[in-house]
Amino acid sequence: MNVHRFLYPPTPAVLHWLSGGQLGSRLGRAIRCWVWLQQFYGDRGRLTALSQPFGYGDVRDRLFAPSHPQAETTPPQQIASHCQGSSCLCQQSAQTLVFRGQLDLPFADWVTMSATLSGLSPALIEQQLATRPFATVHRTLRDDLKHLVALGWLMSLGRGKFQTVSSACWPLPPATLAPAHSEAGLSSRDIWSLLHILEPIAFLQPQLAVVIDTLWRQATHQPRKMVVDAPQRVFVHLDYIVPDEVQDQVDQHQVDIETLWHQPDGGVIQFDNWSARQQQLSRVTVYPVCFHYARRAKYLSAFGETPKGNLGWHNYRLDRIRSPRLRVLPWGDPAVPETLKLLRQTGQLPTPAQVQEALDEAWGFNFYLPKALLLLRFPPEFARWYVQDTVRHPTFAAVGYGEVAGLIEAEVQEPEAQRALLAIVAQRPSSDAYYWGYMRVGDVNVTMRLRDWRPMGEVIAPLVVRQQMMAEAQQELEGYGEREKGESLAVAE
């Protein structure tokens, strides 16, 4: 295998990638771009030996028949009639280009997958497959080359000149794609194992459905509905609280945002968000940064106007977005916050790396909440079996009793809080197990973990969290006390 050749087949997932995430409006362009890449980088491409740099005229003369009109203003109908009966590229339908010896995928399945990714109906997909993508004006074909430049497959040298790029510089495909005919192909057993792992998490990424169907065919060489599944030995259980009737809209929001990320200039989105904590609906305008699967749901981390009306970071649960579709705002729109415009102008728009850095700084999914010292105490035996050698957060680690006082003095600056914490530690056994780290104060996920450790885990710091745990424990005790009282009365009667 020549690893320096373009080896991706024209599957719906590959075309979706080449369309820049806009397969619904760019199916014809995606098919043409796949053909262009076959010609530039394929094993039998007519443009592989092209002199560098080159112009559109150079590729036009090599790719089309001599009968193909060169006039810029010739309409598509006349272009097709000029070459009628020839083998010119403009005479070939989209279906011919896609299925001519390049794709081991049934026509009906290809249409269904394309409809899923594009949002178009299967009937409309079939209509587009009947068209001739290269029977179009030269300006459109020039724009194809510019699109390949934007995607990273070609380099623009200005003044209508282009240059191919080394395979080492080719765009990296989405993780869900891999070149066909890989030398390191998966065995049948590996494919089955991968299928069983992917299926429970397919809700995380809509495109995984396409990958799963492809793997089924690789493992069985027939449609999935005709296959008797091999015994499953490894099960993956992920709680996902979004009901099926909401999943389609969640997927649509995810696809819309991912499509926006494929645009060179990105963009700002506006939507109505329901806040469960505030019990109110608010319209927010934000710059989307990244997705998370956390707390049994999908979240979008974005920077902009928060539900409270402030400017900053916020995590939005996708199923609580009440807008049927996200509104994409151009950067010049008056509704875009001036701070976002300034960040864009200075090249300082928020990035996923900043989110990950903040997540690494302290334990908690709400990475924008205040950070504070977390100090916990456990009985030694409990710590041995339930805390020791477990991974909670990069900052979470055991600490010796003799080091705790110095840790508090170094990390807690407020004198009264420092004195209170030192007094608590002085009254605790030195033989117990102590752990420390940093947490986001108010983060629900961390709070739930601390509750799970009760009553064996004592929160020493932060004091505000300690007081919360004390109040909750007292409330629980009162609840059980009332129940016992009622049970005693029932027995007496």
C-alpha cells in the first residue's frame, strides 16, 4: 500500500468531512472534491504529475475532454450538450462517480446514511445522485479548489495559483474515519469487540451510527438486520437521562455546532436556555467551544452572556436548549457582545485547551466556579478499600497528618478560616487517612461524591462545603428521627 495516496472511499461520512460538515447543502461539491482528491493524490490520478504551481486552466485541460467548453459564461446545459456521447467527466452522474468500483456499500444503505448526515430526505438524495456534478460553470470548479485550500488539501499561492501539499501535511480526519485498506486492519474478533463497545455510546456522536453500520458490514459482509449477533462478553453501561423524544433535537444542536466549527471563521450562536436552578428561560449569545458528556447528559461549554446576564463561561445542557434551532450570528451582528468581537480581532477567542487546563486545575465539571482547598479525613480501613489508589482528579492525593497544618497555612489566606481549620485538625486522630486537592466550590458532581463518602468521609475544608455537609447530615438525621417516632406510635397502637 502506498501510504502517500488518498485512500478514502466516498462513504457518506467521508463526504460529510469533505463538505466541511455541511453535506445537506454541499453534496455535489463534496462528491467533486472527492474526485479532485482522487485526481491529485490517487493511485491513477491524472493530476498527480502536475507541474507546481498550477492554475485552474492546467487542471481543466487535463481533466476534461477536448470538447468541453472553456468559455467562462457557458451555462451548464450547453456544457453537457457539447460533450454529449463522450467520456468527459461532465457526462458522469454523481451515482457513477460514487459507486464506480470505489465503494463496497449497497446503494440503499448509502442513501440512508447520507440522509441521516445531511438532513435531506432519501428521495432528494437520489435526485442529487442523478445529477452530473461536473456539468457546471468553471467558476464553481475554481471555488472547489478554494474549498480544498480552506480544508487544507491544497495551498494557495495567490493570483489563481495553487500547489499540492505533502501527505504529511494532509488534514487529519475525524476520529471516526480511517483510510480504507489499512495494513493494520482489524481482525473479525476485534471488530465484534469494538462494535459491542461503540453501540452503547453511539448517542454521544451522531456520526457513530454510520461507523457502526460500516463495521457490521466489515464483520459480516451483509446488512445488520440479517446477522445473528455473536455472544457479547463485555458490557458498557452509561446512564443517559435524555429521553428518546428529545434526542433528535439534541443531535441537531450538536451537528449544527460542529458544522459551525468547520467554518474558517467560526461563529456565535444565540438560543433560549432553561435554567433548572433559576427556574427561568433566558436568551443567551455565546461562542461555542467544546462538548462534554458529563452528569449523564451532553453539555456545551461556551463563553459569552451567561443565563445570569454576566459575561463569562457556562456549561449548557443540550436538552435544556428550548430553541428548535440555534441561531447563528455573523460577527458583525449588534447582538454579538463587544468583548467577543475584541477577542476575535486580537486572536484570543477561547479554546478547548483553556477548558481542559481549567478542568485540570481543580476537581469539578463547572470549571469556571471558584477554586478552593479540599481537605478530607477517612478512617484508615475505609480509605484503604474505597479511596486509596483511585483516580479522582490530578490534584487529589494523600497527605500525612504532620503536613496538614502547613498545607492549610499555605493555601487558606483568610485568618479566621485558617484558625478554624487548624483547630479542627488538632482534634482529629493522627492515625486517620487524610487527602487533599483542589475543588470547584458549588460543583454538583463533586458535592455528590462527597455525599457518597458520608458518613465515613469528613470534609474539613472548604469550610463552606463542610457547613453544607453538616446541615445535610442534620436534615437526614431529623428525617429518620421523625420516621422512627411515627413507627413507634404505630407499634403502640
